[in-house]
Amino acid sequence: MLFIRGFTQVQGTVLSKAMDAAISGMAGLGHIILGVSMIMILLNIKKTVE
């Protein structure tokens, strides 16, 4: 989503409020998924060490 956001800004494309919100929403969901997966990995490592 960072690429898409940057590409639209460099090209000077004017996005509607809905499209801007959709890009931000998808980026937010990606960050949530990354955060949850990092916690799961760390918990798995902790369980393996013990």
C-alpha cells in the first residue's frame, strides 16, 4: 500500500475520499496482521525455549 500511495502522489492523481480511506484501511489491516503475527512468533519462540 505504501507503493500505491506513493505512486498516486508522484503521478499527481487526485483520489476520492473513499479511495483514500480504502488505501489507509488496507494499510491499517496489514499492520494489524503483522503485529499479531509478530506476537504469535515471539510466543512460539518463548514456548520453544522453555
